[in-house]
Amino acid sequence: MTPDLPISLLIVDDHPVVRDGLRGMFESAPGFTVLGEAPDGVAAVALAVTLDPDVILMDLRMPGGSGVDAIRELTRRGARAKVLVLTTYDTDSDTLPAIEAGATGYLLKDAPREELFTAVRAAAQGRTVLSPAVASRLVSAVRAPRAPGNEPLSAREREVLALVAKGTSNRETARELFISEATVKTHLTHLYAKLGVNDRAAAVATAYQRGILS
């Protein structure tokens, strides 16, 4: 990004109405240009590589490819774009994995229009932007170390757990999430450790008890 050029954006959200609303909002404001839209994390990574935007507005929970996985892949690839998460979720299991994956900022979808514009400008400059609720959660997480067996699950681990709760096999889960069976087993190992359990049944039962599954 250079001072005399508008900030270029890629909008990532699985709801067309949300994408249309964001595109209209930014295209009607000076200093911004929307390069493209993506309905999920997989498409977001592909478009980010092709379009090379300054900032990516990224939703988190999307069928076909989560936002956290996309952020992690963009970070792995060394993408220039700054990722600003824009979602309705502010739980520890959403905010912490997104920040750890490499997100520059995290805002909720109820943020006022001007706050969103300011956040995008700040993200384009590489400055961290957090909504007050998310900032408070991160501070609390830092000050209160997590007890063993009580760590938040990542978005992908929650997806795997939800499929496990439906009785889906590892092979079927891999096919559903477009990942390898070995990756499914890795996610299971991690979520078992976080929940403090040793098998699928105990994981599901514990998840229901803690409200992770409903």
C-alpha cells in the first residue's frame, strides 16, 4: 500500500448479503477499493494469492473452509495482506486461534461503520486492532493460564468434534472437511488433550457438559 493509492480489500464471508453490504459500504467511501469476494477460507487463500489485496476482511465460521485455517495458510505462505477478522463470535475458542494464526485485528460485525473504516486503515498499516470485548478476553487469557484439560478448541477442532458427535468416521470426516485422514487423527489427538479425555465418546460427553456442543 502507498499513501496515494486506495486500500484494496478482499471480502470473505459465506453470506452473500453480508458480502454485498460490505462491498457497498467500502465502495461508497473514499480511500477504499474492493478487489473481490470469497465465500469460504479455501477460496480466500486462492484469491488472496491472485489479487494481492492490502487487507482481507475475514469471517471465521464458514462451510467449505474456516477463517482460521485460511489465516494460518496465508501466514505460512508469507502473504502480504493483513487479515482483519470480522465476525459475530467473540468466544475464547474463536478469538485466540485467529490471533495465534496471524490475524492483525479482530472486530465484531456490530462495529459502527466509521470504526470499521478506521480499523481497516490501521490494519493496512500493520497496526493491531481489537474490539473492546476481544481485547478484554485476550488480557484475561494472558493473566489466567489455562488449566490442563480446559483449553479452548480451534475452529477446525470444533468442526471435527461436531462430526464425531454425529457418529462420523475419520474417513468420512476427512471427506467432509476436505482434509486427510491423518489430519483428522491429529485434530482428534489435540482436542482429546484439550478436553482432558482419551476417546471419542468421552470427548463428546465432555463437550456437551461444557456447552461446546449443543
